[in-house]
Amino acid sequence: MINEKDFARRILRWFDSNGRHDLPWQQNPHPYRVWISEIMLQQTQVAAVIPYYQRFTERFPTVQALAEADIDQVLHLWTGLGYYARARNLHKTAQIVVEEHGGAFPHSLDKLEALPGIGKSTAGAIAALSMNIRAPILDGNVKRVLTRAFAIEGWPEQTRIKHRLWEIAASLTPNARVPDYTQAMMDLGATVCTRSRPACNQCPLSADCEAFNQVRIASYPGRKPSKTLPVKSVAMFILQNESGEVLLEKRPPQGIWGSLYSLPESPSVATPPTINKLEVSIEGSLELESIRHTFSHYHLDIKPIKLRRQCLIAGVAEKDRWLWYPLDHSMEVGLAAPVKKLLSRLATCQ
């Protein structure tokens, strides 16, 4: 078994020559920039995050700029990253940091973790990477490294196992070079100790890695008990005005796609939704190719229905709920990912 000091020494030596040193958020690692990157990196790969991060921080270079932004602008720049609660929490947290902390992120793990959308590991990453505070992290990459190095059996999200992993992570975090060690652990899991086909011959821990020595790398981390995802279905209705713009409805703040714009929907193809005070005569409909969108807990089969109208007055009541959206995507609002896909498909058929 690797002792604590030797573990950190090996990790840091590997990082100096093999770690990632040129990620956008590593340049000027201000708490705001690190926070944005850490939230985006939840459930999302680095390669996918980089262009979103660059666009987001260019538009909102400071926490004050984000706090003052309209939520629709925030969601627009987030469209495609998924897990939209992250974007809503970013906006809320920015406002709290400005209003309650004078625009500076608190240098306290407890206060960081109290902010919307910041859990224990994210708080640790912000503190370690941008404030040089000795704080452990336990994201998916680090869990994979630790479960293999110490042969920790079982699914890491189980309370007992997660508690054990936090103990190990805390004991291994060194007092010196905390930002480098924290980044190194994430890098090792992301580039060497990968989920499939890990490059064990390049790992600084392989000589003492218990999973490697047992020839059981594939057994760690333990898998979540399998469960068949249920399938739900919904009909989405496409209605265009004389300019070719499509009618969209803003969803409630809570629930799936909260505060994003989506197509009017109904549980059934046969029952189009009532659109408040929209004067329109529908003379027919055309069912388009279905789309399946998968969430973490179910599949959603979307049946798009294009409505053929006879006459239409473009004005709609409740302007904060309904809007006419141009197919060139020039309007900056957040869109549900499958809706953006449907609209892009529709634009190519015009």
C-alpha cells in the first residue's frame, strides 16, 4: 500500500511532466473562473466544456456581470450543455455573492457549500484551485483513482463507501502545492485512469495499485445497480407565423428544462394545447419524425406535429410566456436541446 506522503509525491511528479497546464480556467485561476469551470465540468467532459466556457466568460467576465444578466441570456449560452439547473444555480449564486459577500467568493468551505449548486467536492475544488486552501475533492475522476488504488469495493455513491473515500481523499491531500495536487488528481483520472482502457503503464501509482496488482482494474469502481429506464411520450406542436417564426412557450422554473423555451406540448397528438388568445384556424397537421431524448431517469419520445394554419394573428397574450422564435437562432433565449434540434431540422427544410 502507498503511504500518504509518497502518494502525493508521485502524483505531483507525474503532473509536472504529464498533467494539463493550459486549460482556459488555469490561466488566471480566479475563484469566479474556477467556479464557472467546475460547474460546467459536472457531468460534462473537458473537451465539450472549453468552447462553452470561453463564450460564457467572454459574455460574463465577472461575477457582477453574471449577477446582472437576464436569465434568458444565461440559459442561451448554456443551451446544449444539459442539466440546466446548473445554469439557474450559477445565476442565483452570482447574485448572492454580489449582494451578500460584496462580490468576492467566501474563503470558507462551509460558506462555499452553502451557495446554490455548490456541493462538497465543488467547494473543495474552488478553495484548492483558486485560494490555495487545503481541501479534498471527490469528483468522478478522483473516485475512480482512489477505488482502484485502494481496491474499494462497491458503488461509490453508497453512503458508507463515499464516507470512506472522503476520509482517504482528506488524508492524502498534501499541505503544499494544493492547487497542483488537486488538478493532478482530476487529470490522472481523466487521461490515464480512465473508465475504459486505462493506461496503467503510464500511471505513477501502478506499482502499488491494488486493483492493478489483483488484475481487477475493470471491477473498480463498482457499478450502480442496473435499472431499466421507463419511456414517456409527449407531442410537441410546431406553429409558424407569416414570417416563418415558430411559437415557443417558456417553461416553469421548476421541473425539466426549467425556464427554457420549448414548443407547446400535449400528452396526446390528438389534443393540441390551448394557446392563450392566439387567433388561429388550424386546417390540418403533419406528423414529423420522432426524437428520443434521454434523461438520467427516463426516456422521452417526442412526436413533433407541424400545424397547417388557415389564418393567424401574430400577437400573443402573456408576452413573458410566449414568443415567436426565428429559425436562424438569432434570438438569445435558452432552448431545450431537442427543441433546438427540431428547429434546426425545420430550418433546413424551409
